[in-house]
Amino acid sequence: MNEGKKTVFGYMPDGVPVEEVLLTDGAISCGIITYGGALRSLTVPDRNGQPVDVALGFDTLEAYLAQDKYIGAIIGRYANRIGGSRFALDGKEYPLRSNDGANHLHGGPEGFDKQVWRIRAQTRNSVTLSLNSPDGQEGYPGTLDVTATYTLADRALEIVYQAKSSRTTLCNLTSHAYFNLSGHGSGSIESHQFRLSASRYTPADENLIPTGAIESVKGTPMDLRQLQPLGAREYDHNWVIDGWNSALVPAALAWSPDTGIYMETLTTLPGIQFYTGNFLDGCPEGKGGAAYGRHGAFCLETQYFPDSPNHSRFPSAVLQVGEIYESKTAYYFDTEFKTG
Ligand code: BGC
């Protein structure tokens, strides 16, 4: 196998090669492609020690180029939505390109998910990708130099994001990995169980733009503080992670009763978007001919809150010139639960 080595995955329409790096650590392995810096596969053992690929992905670059679901990609410069596709910074208004009605989603029509990243460093279990986003790209001020480092270690996939800008700007980076802990092509996640370490969430309007309020989950369907089966429910909301203090804290737990695999998400960021793949219909054929449809996977996108530049009560995603942005998210895998 091409452990820690790169292979050519495909060629962009302009001839630029897209590479794939395969990382391994113990019984876990994953594939990362330079198109969108995307996680293409993530194989972990089930309760019987059998390998299960729990990440959605495609066999060809053409399928990546054809889809609009952000499958596996790194999202930037601003994860999730900015209402009205505009924000103000230091008294100046910045219009952004719209791609979700009148709103701006996941960094715009040519966000970081559509860019070919560079491989800066790689080892058997780690790869650092970089991207240079020019001043004005999609409407954002400042040239942003970004790195994303994927590392497999101690049963976890960890992603560290770093960025620096030539002018004060916004920076909110996440992974749009889609997971199905029963296997990427196994259909609905309704039997999965979920828990979110969040007593509050940010209510949103019908276009998923936050109202600006921060409300308690108590007595609402947003209360996922106890592990519970998803069933027929669907979610696409941002929760406020309890105990956010910029250190790595547990944010979410997902578990498949079929394989026994559970995934714990830990992050240094204040929010998490729990998205149950509500818009997956129309997805191109997945790896090995898998069908990916509505509720066929979930995302747990760690983030600053959606539309934060337009809500002064939300933690700020402003990156000052000269400052280094850094965040870390880890997905830890095991089977069943340790007591307690
Ligand atoms: C958003 C969804 C959006 C999806 C795109 C998620 O992060 O919360 O509303 O449709 O990304 O695939």
C-alpha cells in the first residue's frame, strides 16, 4: 500500500493534478485528497475487529467536481452561513458572493472546498496541507495563508487548522466530513444514537440564519444531552458547546448499534453544527457504487457560530492582522462504551 506516500487521484479540468495521501496508525487508516483537502475514507475496526470505512467519499475526481454537498472537504474562509452575504469590519462593509439564496454558505461558490491544496509535509500518520487564499477572494479582505494538518494517532483523527492574514479578516474553518458509523454505504443513520454536550443552541430562521438568540435546549427536541436514537428526526443546527475555554473539550458522541463503533468529537471551538444529511439526495454514486441519500450520513462541524459577524453576542471569528488562528478538532473512535 502507499502508506504515507502520495498517488495521483485525478486531474483538474485545467490539468492540475490532485493527489491522495493514505495515512495509517494501528488499526485506523484514512485517505486525504488535495481537492478541497477532503477526507476521502476513514477505516476503523468494528466490535469484531473488522475494518469499516465510516466516511463518505467518491472513487473519481469527476464525482467530487460534480457534487455540491461539500463531501469530506475543509470549509473556509467561513464555515456555515453569513446572512445577506455581508458583514462589517472596522466600520467597512464587505459584500460576499452568495450561493444559498441571498446568503453566503461555506465560504462561497469557490470556497476552500473547491481549491486544490498543496501537500507541505507528510509522514506515515500525518499530512499538512496548505492553501493561499488571495485578498478579496469571495469578498473577504486579506490574503489568508492556511494550513490543515490531519493526524491519526491514539485511535483518533485530529485536525489542526492554522491561518494568518495580511489584513484583519474572518476565519472559521471546519471539516465537512460525512460519517456513517455502520459503514459509508449502509443507508440511513436513523438507528445511530447521538449525544451533544450542549445545554444551549442558536435558534435560526427558515433559511438557517441565526436570530441572534442563544437559548436553552431544555424541554425541546434540541436537548441531546442524553444519548438517544435519532429515529425520524432531522437536524441542521448550531449548538453552543458546554465548557468552551479554547482547550480540547468533548462536544459530541455518535454510536452505531450495528457495528458497535462510536465516535467522540472533541474541539477547541465554541460551536458545533449537527447536520443529519438532509440534502444528500442527488449525490453522485459513492465509493464502490454506494448510494448516498437523505439521512445516509451525519456531519459534526465544529465552528464559530453561523453568521457570527452579524451578532455581537456570539464569540468573534475575526482574525486580526498579525495574529495566528489556531483550532483543533479530534474524532476519537472505539467500540461500545467504557463504563461511566
Ligand atoms: C449545512 C447545511 C448545508 C450543508 C451542505 C451543512 O453544513 O448546515 O445547511 O445544506 O452543509 O451540504
